[in-house]
Amino acid sequence: MPLSDKQRKFLRAHAHALNPVVRVASQGLKPTVLEEIELALNHHELIKVKVSAGEREARDALIAEICAHSGAELVQRIGHVAVLYRKNPEKTVIELPRG
């Protein structure tokens, strides 16, 4: 289910104080990095990922690949940092406002 503008705004406000929990280096996405993103999303639901690829297109491609692999929604991207959200159906951590 895509996020509404109200929900994105709510998540951006929550993500403001967060530090990146996963860093993707210039070597790209390795299975261990994808596994770490999965674990972080399961535990926190809302995470920041720092992508250290050189060009903007390369960063966008890596972020799109992360979202496709993990099923997460891209909330926001500023520079090298992307904010991702995926609801944990077993243990909800963040209650989103209604759309």
C-alpha cells in the first residue's frame, strides 16, 4: 500500500532524529548488506540508509534496488541518505495516521 502525503510527512518527522543504521559502500549491494537492511526494517520499521555511490543516478538505482528487494517504501532521499519504511505485520512499532 503506497504511503499518503500525510503519512510521508509523519514519517519524515520521525526520521529526522535518526542516524543511518546501514551504509552501502561503493562496492554495491552485497547479500550481507541486504540481510542487514531486512533485519533493521523488521526491528525498527523506519530506517536511514547511507548510499556512498558517486553519481546521483547510481545512488537512485541502488535505492530502487533496495526498495524492490526489501519491499520498503522510499519516504525521502536527501543527498546520500535515504529514509525507508516497511510495516512489520507481527509487531507494529510505528502507528501511521490515517491516509
